[in-house]
Amino acid sequence: MAEVRAEMVANVWKVVVAAGDAVEDGDTLVILESMKMEIPVLAEDAGVVAQLKVAEGDVIQEGDLIAVIE
């Protein structure tokens, strides 16, 4: 199981995956927006998205849980 956490304060601009989706290492999970920049959040391991903890429009803080991949 791998937890994907936010590395910065940002807005969730776009959610690319849903719970139950299979992902590969390097796949984009969500796209964050901070200071007019789009920052993709990538899967660090292959697996299945077990939980998705954010929605489009959410404001997240550094260290917040974005997703769990099993």
C-alpha cells in the first residue's frame, strides 16, 4: 500500500483517476494548481487506486493525503 501526499499547498484543479482505477508508476493521479502553475501528482507505484481523498476544487495543505494505492 502506498500513500500519495501533497508536497505543497495547492488547489485541486483536475482529478484524473477514480477509486478502483488501475495505475502504473508515473501515471497522473490529479493535477494541482498553485500560483498559476499546473503540477501533476504522479503515482509512485503500480497498483489500484483504493481511496481518493480529494475532489476538484479542494484546497489541500502540505502533507494532506491525496490517494491510497494498493
